[in-house]
Amino acid sequence: MSEEKKPKRQRKPPTKKVPMPEQDPMVRIKNFDEVALGYTPEQAIEEAKKCLQCRNPRCITGCPVEVPIKDFIHLIVEGDFMAAAAKIKETNSLPAICGRVCPQETQCEAKCVYGIRNEPIAIGRLERFVADYAREHGEELPEILPKNGKRVAVVGSGPAGLTCAGDLAKLGYEVTIFEAFHKPGGVLVYGIPEFRLPKEIVAKEVEYLKKLGVEIKCNYVIGKIRTVDQLLDEDGYDAVFLGTGAGAPNFMRIPGMNLVNVYSANEFLTRVNLMKAYKFPEYDTPVRVGNRVVVIGGGNVAMDAARTAKRLGAEEVYIVYRRSRKEMPARLEEVHHAEEEGIKFQLLTNPVEILGNDKGAVVGMTCVRMELGEPDESGRRRPIPIPNSEFVIDADTVIVAIGNSPNPIVTQTTPGLELTKWGTIVVDEETGRTSRPRIFAGGDIVTGAATVISAMGAGKRAARSIHEFLSKKE
Amino acid sequence: MEVSAPDIARVCKPGQFVIIRVNETGERFPLTIADFDREKGTVTIVFQEVGKSTKLLGTLNEGDYILDFVGPLGRPTHIEKYGTVCVIGGGCGTAIAYPVARAFKEAGNYLITINGARTMDLLIYRREMQEISDEFYETTDDGSCGVHGFVTTVLGDLIQQGRKIDLVFAVGPAIMMKFVAKTTEPTGIKTIVSLNSIMVDGTGMCGACRVTVGGQMKFACVDGPEFDGHQVDFNELLGRLNAYKEQEQLALELWEKEHGGSA
């Protein structure tokens, strides 16, 4: 007992993120306005000040597009929000979008050193704040290199295509984006709902690209009106980037899938988001939502569909997911928001049949209870049906949100393009090169359905390697 | 209606369709390409003004623009020499049947055509169809022209007479195609139908147009629009076609109110 008694060091209690103002759940389930309202400058600075400004920051290693997080947060502390936004845009051309839809909790914020003992720095909220600030205060265009006379065609205007096009335009390429829909943005406009990502923000980002000199041709289905080979051989493009996404909806192999009022999440969300069915009859596209809606699936798309159904007036909305909460692929924040809005979760439950009446309309869904067994190839515990546990959920609308497969229109019309057995395009991950020279690919058409930010990362890498490839060619 | 769309006119084939959106608040809907002129760069569409969207399209005058015109979508008709081919067009479907019939004729088939409608005023492409046909029949539900009855009345008679038909191609209302398929089923005559499912994107993305064909789920937009009529689950198709009946009625009523009664 020779040691002197040291006074116990007082440790501060762990801190939490500065909360971001949100619309009240009871109010927001009656509108399509954005749920999260964003930081004020004071809130942003308060949050930014907590950043440790690590000498070897780990956050950046969690970011698929390597945003200089430490530097932009430092600029927020100094109150130079415009410079902070420009700093992000050095590597990320769509920060207002990423700040809203990125799964930060598994990326940058998961690596945050401050987050070891506390809630991590709210990097996503800060990114969103500066991007919104810059957009509202009129940001300047970045430096664009003089035109180099080379042309690149980008197929698809989702996150991969937009990123690839923007990066190439800045390098002096003449870029044309071909989009099948009448509006550019891909999943950002047809898939992600207005209340999570206002379409005005996507439109502004597209405008920004046009200012960089990118041409966008809508209503142009490559593979139908022109083939990729025609773009290369007849239309004078030096390279093509394929960012056509995972657009083909998966359905379950159970009876009743084709009943009236069974939607793919793609159809349901496209009707509401892109075609503005929530404003019917002002807009002509209708959507039908009954009083009891069941959404099958546990990802972000399932949450989006459920919350959309609620806003369209459904009294009861259920999420039916075959594993437990822990395995749900949706972002925590989305699950939390859905619960706040009164969405009910039927976990460890799998549909076995959708029941219809004599008119072919949905009246219910038979489900079976599941339990978790050993982990499968995906690392998640495999769900196993519990014998004799069938029960019926009353429902008049079913939305299937169990994932999407790659759309084959482009790949089927491009001979020699190596595909996987799932129909995704085989590429070199670092360069986005496909098995065909001059054809590059990235995003969901390569990975299968994934995140906005990973698609952007792929678009970025492809732009870099298209640039290398076309520079060398001279 | 002839639409200037050079890029589409350059590559489209009989049996394919376009997706149209007339204006900013409009819905997207499919129309099968009735004809095209590669040199003039035009695509012909034929439609009956039944709902708001088609009525809206009908208000356009020469020189106006259609906001969105996407195509050519779907798979083209498979044309070859079968021997005797019977092409059946019902109502507006006749406009689509015409280029298909012409292609079958050019491929060296003996061509029988049956042109049906509710009433005489709704019979279209009468002269054109007759000109290219080896045998030509017309039917009306009310008997105002041609045979009093349905297209299946004539088709059934031909089969009864023991006529050798190698292929039947039918396009028109789903209910008509259903009964054409029913008529030929016992004989085993190959019967191709062109489905008019509800679609949003037309590129395989929404699945609204899914239909059971031979027990498998198919998308009319990318796997069709033409399928083996004996394999199609028509009752399911008819149900899905009626999914928005109330909304369609409401949209039409509002539009007509705004445009002073029937436009």
C-alpha cells in the first residue's frame, strides 16, 4: 500500500450529436415535405467544434469517394461555409444528396475517432448543411479544363452516371448522358421519395452538370433506339460508360403475386415520385392505396414504400421481413423514422401466399413465422420457417420490396460484354473496365442493388480511368 | 396521327410500341406503332379517344409537340412464311394489325383478315386491309356492317369449314383476344396475341405489365408485347387492366368538365 491514492480523474459523460430539427411525426405523415430540416449555422458550428481534427483522420477511409472530411469540418468551425462546400466538391459532386441518403453510420461516422466514446461527429448532417448553404448562396462553377475534342457517352443518369459525367466534363470532355425516363436522376428521382430527398435538389445538381457543359438526352433507351456499338462506331463517341442501374424488380414465387393491388416497390414509388401520383388528379398518374398496406422487405426501399403509403392515407402499414431487426439492411435512421410514423413491423415473418377475391383484388396475405438458423453465404443468419405457424394478415395492398436485378436491355444488345450469372457486368473494380475495350461500367449494373454513394464512387473511378485511357490513346 | 421522330422511325419494326406523355402533368402510356416512314422520319400512331390521356392527345393539332415520345420498345413481331395466316384486328387494334398483315403477306403467306368493331363507324383501315388480303371479312357487334357478331364468329366458321390455318395473329381488346385464343385452342392453331397491359416505364422497370404466360411471370414491355395466346392468363390480365377504372373515370370527368362537356 505504498502507492499514493490518486484523485480519480473525472471523465466527461459521452456527448451526443447536436440534434437536427425534424418535422413532427404526426404532422409529416400527412405531407410529402422533407422530414429532416437541417442544421442552422449555429448548430453546424457547435457540432463541428467537437471534431478532434485528428492528425491521421480515420473518417476519410470510410468514405467511398474520399471526401476531405477533416478539412471541410475545420472550414465550418471558421464559418467559411462556401469554402467548406467547395472542399467537399473536390471529390464529391453531389454532397446535398449524400448528406441526406448516405449510410454514414456504417461509413465515415463508423470510423470517427471521437465516436469511440461518444456519438460520432455528425458528418452527414454537416455535409448536408454546407451543401444546402452553398446551393442557396449561389456557388461558383469549378475550373473546367479547355475542351479536348473527345466525346464520351454516359448511359443512365443515376448517381453513377451523373458523377462520371461531371468528372469528365471538368476534364474537358464533351459528355452526353442518355436517359430512358423523361427526367434525369435515375433512382434519385423515381425511387427515393420527396420527403427524404427533395426532387428540387436533384434538379439543381443536374442543372449544375449542364452548366459544366454536359448534354442530357432524355427519353432515349439505349439498346432500343441506338446500341452501344452504334454510339461508338457511328455516332463518334470515344468511350461509353454504362450506369444503367438495377432496375428490374424481383417478385416472390408465391401464389397471388399478379393480383390487382400488388405492386413492385419500383412501380409504386415511380408512380408517386416521378409521376407525382400523390397529386392525382392534378397529375394524371393514379396510384391505389387501400387502408391496410403490407410491404414485403427490410431494406431502405421497403421503408420508403411503407412511409409513402402512410402519407397517401393508409391507416395501417406493415413491414413484413423474414429475419430479425438486427439483420434488416435498412439504415437505422430510416427504421427509426418509420417507427415514429407508426409503421408496424412484423419481423421473422415470411409471406407464403397473397389472397385475392373473385375480382382479383388483394384481401390478405398468408404468412409463416420464421426463426433464425446458422449464418448463410451473406453472413446473416438464415431464416427457417416454423412448422404450423401460418397466419393471415388482412390487407388490401401489397408492395414487394425484395430487391432489384440488373436491367438487361443494354447488356443483351451489346455483344461480347462479359456478365455474371446474375446479369451484372464484369468489370475491373479499380478502373471500371469491362471485357470490351472503350466500354466502362459502374454502379448497380455492376454490383447489383447497392447504395448511392458506392455508385458514385464507381462513377468517379471510371471517369478517372476513361481519362487515362483516352489520354494514352493519342 | 403522324409523329416526327426520325431516330425511332429509323429503327422501329412492326409490333413494337412507344411510350407517350402528352404534357407535364400527363401519365405515361403505351401505344403500338401502326406505321412508320423511314425516309420522312415519321411514326404513325392510331388511338381511340377513350380516357383523358387519349383525349388530350387528340386535342393536338398539326405542328404541336408531344412532350415525351419514347421508343421503339418491346420485341418486334416474328414474321415468316407459315402458309395461311389469319390476322384479326379489333377496334383500334386493326391499326396495329395492318402492318403485321402486310408483312405476313410480303413474306408469301396466304392472308385472311378479319376486321371487327362495335359498330360500323369504328371500323378502320377497311380499304387498306382489303387491298392486301386474299380474303377479307368484317364484323360488327350491332350488325351495322359486315357479319353481325364478333370476329370469333367468322373465325369459328372458317375453322368449322375445315379451312387449314397455320397461324392466327390477333390484336384488339383483351376480351376479344381471350375469345380468339379460346376459339383456336381446341384446334391447336398457333395463336399470337399482342397485349395492351398497363405500363409506366415500358423498359422492364416497374413490372406493372406483368402477366402469367405458361405459368411463368412475363413482362409485356420487354418479353412481349406478343405472346402465345393459348398460354396467356387472360382473366388475370383483364383484372389488372381494370386496376384504375375509378381513377380513370374521375380523371376523364374532371377533364370533360373543364373542357365544356364532351370534347
